[in-house]
Amino acid sequence: MQKNTYSKHQPDLNRLPGVITTIVSQKKNAHRFSIFIDDQFFIGISESTLIEFDLGKGDQLSPDLFREIKDFEERVTVKSYCLRLLSRRDHARKELYDKARRKDYNPGVINDVLDELEEKEYINAAAFARAFAQDKRRFNNWGPIKIKMALKKKGISGSQAERAVESSFDEVNEKDLFSDLVFKQKQRFLREEDLFKRKKKIFDYLSRKGYRQGDIMKYLDDLMDMVSR
């Protein structure tokens, strides 16, 4: 399990209180700074933390101040990580929480950050659900049942998942959709000469895609005719 920033270097708290003698930007990341106490490295912090606490040479770092810095720094780290994930694609809140926990970040800090991101609408469950449903329908040919199950696993509520699916399939002609899917697998179905078993294969194929059994049954005879022609 990958640990958070502070697990890589555990400061010696016995050195506190101590006077900050040097603050220098790090060679590998100009937005992070190394704090030296009594001319010895103590911790690395982000630029945001440096500004937030207005730290400078000659300031005294007490145990209480260090704890405040540590808590703030972890929040900055978690927020930066979540924003980095969101810059790649939309995520549901539960996805972000699960990924952050795998980094071993504090659950309370994660939830605090996610609350802020929701308030600022970086996380929007309804928008995420709509985009997810559209993508899975268009690019994966998933049906309503499969999409709703996937959304619920991602922490989307049942009502939001239902609305997203309804919106995604609002203008879809199911008969045309089923015909297109089955036609692409026509040769596979034709290999089954027993007509009853062929019909079952078509039914099972569309069921695995996540389409409702009642909807499949409405067009099953038509699909059988299309395959057999």
C-alpha cells in the first residue's frame, strides 16, 4: 500500500520546539519546500502550506504548530490528488474516496476534502451519472440494468442512476438497437442449428448486456427471423 507524504519521512519531534534556520525549494519540485531546524532537515511542505502559515527563517516551530502544519499539509496532499484524478475524467465521490484510502490517507481528511469539492461542484453526482450512462450505452452497448448496477457500485443513488439511464435511453429505438447488436453476432447464432437453443442464445446475449427481459421478449421472434434470413 502506498503511504501518504508523511510516512516517507517521520520528523523527530524531540527536536521541537526549534528555530527554522533555512527554507529552500526542492530540486525535484519547485512548489515544495524543505524546512531546516537548527541547520538540519526537518520536513518538506507544499507552497500552499508555507503561505498559509507564513513561515520564515527565524520562526519557532512548536509541537502544536507542527501538528497544525501536518494536518493542513495532508489536506493539501489529498485535495491535490483528488483534483489530479478529476482532471483526467469525472469521478463519483465514492470512487475518489476509495482511491484516496488506497493511498492510506486519513478518512476524515478525505471526507472533508470531498465535501469541499462537492460544494464547489468539482464533484457532481448527477452529471457524472449521466455521462457514465451515455458512454456505456454508446461505446459498450450496455443495457439499463447493467448501467444502473455499475452506477450503484460507484456510490450513485438509485434515483440518480434511474434518471441517468432514462435520459441515456430516452431517444433509443430498442428494436433497432437489438437488431444491430444481434446482427453483428449473426454468424455466431447461426452456428446453433436447434431453433429453440438459438433463440435462448439471443435472449441470453442481450440479457448479459443488461437489457430487461421483458423488452427482449417483445422483439425476440423478430430477431430470430432476422438471424435466420
